[in-house]
Amino acid sequence: MSATPIILASASQRRRDLLEQLGLFVTTLDTDINESQLRAETAEAYAVRMAREKMIVARNLCDAEPAILITADTIVVCDNRVIHKPRTKEDALDALLCLSNREHSVFSAVMITDGEKTEEVLVESKVTFRVISVNDAVAYWRSGEAIGKAGGYAIQGMGAIFISNITGSYSGIMGLPLYETALMLKKFDIDCMTDMK
């Protein structure tokens, strides 16, 4: 196990909880970047670019101190439309009703560096929602859970009642695909599970 500090460059409590679930002690660093999608940029490229831009900011903030930095970004897309984090009730209702009775993709990009070598991965998961009525969407908005969540829902919370099927990484849908992240960390001499191959 590496004695080098592990820094999660994210304000996401969910991502921190997921890393701690692997038995890791992490500190967090908030990176403030412009999260606007570029014209004609695919969801996959958008997720990867966000993780990379967060890494650039994080490395500058760490002032070259030895550390293993982790960044991630999660993008929800349905029919080539990125479903952003809702900021208003109207945004939230629009997001849920767009996802209603359909399958959508969740792309999670993760980047890890120690300043010398860098690893990155992009994981796609598929989520299918049941039919969501306007009343369902309003009730979910009132729960407060939709705010700040990619796609306007939290799979680990009440949002799970909308999900009829998932294919791929459950933790990736939450914001950090643990299987792939653990494999990358092993390349930095951090063994989350000693029998991980």
C-alpha cells in the first residue's frame, strides 16, 4: 500500500464514500471549472474532458506535492441529449419525464495520476426507467434528492424506485466505477483487494 496521500479532486460526497468503501483514506479538493459542453462534443468526449480539466486544476492546486490525484465526471445522456444537473423544478421535471419509460446511458470518466504516470478510463452503463408520471416527478423534486445529480436522480436513494433495469456498473452510475478504479489504483501500488486480478 502506498504511503502517498490520496486526494479526490471532487466535492462529491458520494465519490468520497465510494472510495472509503474500498478502505481508502482520502482527502478532498474542490476544483472549480467551466462545465459547459462544447458544440458538437459527444457525451463520451465531454465526460473525459471534464475529468482531465479537473485534473489540470487539481495538479496546480497541489503545488507539486507528492500525491495520488483522482478526478471523475459523470454524464447522463438520452437520445444524444445530455441531461444536466437540474437547478430548478422545471429542469428536474424535464429530466425525469425525458428519461421516463426509456433506456439511457451513464458515462463515468475517471483519471488518476501521481505526477509521473496517468491512468484513465471511461465506463458506460445503461439504465432503464419505468413510466414516470408528472406527480411522481413533482414528488421526487420535493424530496430534494434531484438537486446536483447528473440526470436529475440518485440511484442510491429514492431515485431507485424509477429503475427497472441496469446494465453495467452500479457504482459508475453513482459517480465512480469501483471495479475499474480499483484496477487503476493497483497500478499505483494501492491494493484495494489483494486478490484483484
